[in-house]
Amino acid sequence: MIEFRSTSTRVLRLGAMVFLAATLAGCANCTRDPRQAGFGCGVANLAGGVYQEDTIKLQAEADAAQARAQNLAAENDRLRAEMGSLNQQQRRLNTQLIAANDQLAQSHARLQLLRNQRDVDRGRLTDLENQLANLQDRQRELIRRRGNAGDAAEAARIEAEIKRVEAENAKLKKGITDISNART
């Protein structure tokens, strides 16, 4: 019986070796995908560390993807903060623009008022210049009449009239000067 046992052991050993040899010989054509490798290739891949290598490689890829995701999340946070800052800056600039537009509108209104006033001043200046010319004509006429005055009383009346015309003339000249200075 011992012989039988040893023969059967030998047969088992031989069968195992043939199986192992066949399995290892087929490993050259084995796929690394455990879903497609089959039992023999699966055992060979497991024993040869193929699956361990793939697991390490996949873990490294997952870690790299996680790091990229964290970097993208940080970049997203930075961009959101920057966008908030830019939105705040835009609101501030819009407020400044509105204020500048208001000032521009006020300046435009003031300029229009000055143009209208200048037109009024121009008309007033023309009136004053005409009044001055009339007074100067009147003053010359009074001076001429004073030289032809027959008596002292008439000369005194003419002299008083000349003084009134001269005072009025001085007021007109001052008004003309004021308007001319206001225009410049």
C-alpha cells in the first residue's frame, strides 16, 4: 500500500507540475485584467505580483487625480475671491462714474448758464456802450453850449449838467469794465 500511495502521490505531483507548467506557459498570453484572465492566468498574475503592481499604479493615478482636484478646488476658490473683488471694484467704479456723470451734467448746465449770461452781458454791454456814446455826445454838446453861454447863470446850469453827465459817464464806464472783466 505504501507503493500505491507513493504512486498516487507521484501522479498527483506530476499532475500538479504539468498543471503549473501549463499555467506558467500560458502566462505569456495572459491579460492583466482579472475579469478576462481566467483562473490559471489569475493565479499566475496574483502569484507574480501583477495585480499588486496594477493596484499600486492605480492608487498613484488616484492620488494624482485627487491632488489635481484639490488644486482645481483651490484655484476655483481663488478665482471666486478674485471675482468678488472685481465685482466690488466694478460697483465702486460705477459709483464713481455716476458721480462723474453728475458733475459733468452740472458743469454742462453751468456752462450753458454762463453762455446765456454772456449773451445777456453782451446785450447789456452793447446797451451800456450806446448809453455811453449818447452821454459823450451830450457832454460835447454841453461843453460847446457852455462856451456860447450868454450869462453866468446859464453857464452854471450847463456846468451842473456837465457834472451830472460826467458822473453818469463814470458809472457807465465802470459797468462796462465790470462786464468786460467778468467775461474774461
